[in-house]
Amino acid sequence: MRPGRIGGDEFAAALPKAMDEAGAKTLGERLIQAVSEIRLEDNLIGVNCSVGACWSTQPGLRYVQIYRAADQALYQAKREGKGRCCVRRIDP
């Protein structure tokens, strides 16, 4: 996995191994929990995040398709309240 900043306070990571919707949601929820536990000098710093994820069984997807689906899922998570993970499937 290679995470990277894509702009502002948004980051992305492409995962090389196949994952279904439930796996993507579980991983997103684990990331949200880990971020909420970040400490500085033994004090919680009070950060949170929302996660948008996408998955597909379709090979050869273009970056723009993946980005658009993940971005839509992220904004759905933000609309539903901070600290959430939403997942979208890219259908063939």
C-alpha cells in the first residue's frame, strides 16, 4: 500500500490485494479508530476523519473512475456525520 496526499486534507491509498465491500468498510473503520487515538506527549489530540472507499472486480479501471467513486463515497460519509466510512462499488 502506498498512501499519498491528493490535496488539502485528503489522502488516498490504493490497496493491491482484492477486497470486497465488507473488507473495505472494516479497513476504513479501523483507520477512523486509529486516527482518533493519535496522541502527542500522552494526550489525545482530538482528530477525526471520514473515509470514502470503492471496490470493483472489473480489471483495467481508469484512475478517474476510481477517484470519482471514492470521492462520492467520502462526501456521502461527510454528509452522514464525521467519523464514518462509506463504500461504493464500481460496477462493470
